[in-house]
Amino acid sequence: MHKKALGLAGIVAAVTLGFFREFVFVNINQYLRYLYYQHPDEDPTLLHSWFSFCLDLGYWKTYTLKWILTALFTFLFFAVNGWTVNSFFQHQRAWYWTKALYLVFLTLSIIAFTGGWILGNINDGYLIARKFMGFLQSVWPTAFLFPVFYVISKSGK
């Protein structure tokens, strides 16, 4: 029962982290939108108070911060999802397959972004890459790996 409780705690942690990630990126994206378009009817102070430091950063520093946070959240979700799958199944290959899944999706994301850049359509490449990264920054890797290890655990391998 203990491993299931740890696994459920991991799922709760991943969902909570997902909501927090969304909160962070919605605020940063709103501020980037304000800086890029400079709409006079928009107020940059509508950002949550946690993000008031962004008001001094400017567009490119905030944009760079967003990339750094993308890497950070990807790593955090990797840790939480891997820990969750390992907690439920305690299978020797759980971390291996979590790493493999993350490497495949990171590679697909890089290929999509680079392909869009090479083909002169970086916006479409970015949108595809963002979908792959969105998958990795969610509870979906656990949802994907859970049935795999459930079948493995029931087959006795």
C-alpha cells in the first residue's frame, strides 16, 4: 500500500506542478504580449505581484527567462513523473523508460523547431515543438508509462 500512496502523491504533485506552470507561463506570456504589441489599453501591472520583477527586464530578458523556465519545468516534470512511475511499480526499467520517453520527445521538439527554422517557417516549427514540450511538462508521461509498466508487472517480467 505504501508504494501506491507514494505514486498517488506523485500524481498529485504533477497535477499541482502543472497548474503552477500554467500560472507562471500565462503571466509571462501576457507580459511578453504587452511588450511586443505595446497596446495602450493594456496595463502591464495586471501581472500577478510575483512577476513584478519582470517589469524591469524588458522583452528579450523576459523571453530568455521563459526559455530557462521551460528547461526547469521540463526537468521538474521528468523527476516527478519518473518518481511516480517508479513508486507505483518499483521496476528496474522505470527510470530508463522515463528517460527514453523524455529524450524522444525532446528530440522531436528540437527537430520540429529546427525544421521550421530551416524551411523558413519558424512559427509553425515552434508550435509543433511547443506541443511536444507541453506533453513533457505535464502528467501525460506518467499516463503513458503507467499502462506499459502495469502490463509488465502483470506479466511477471
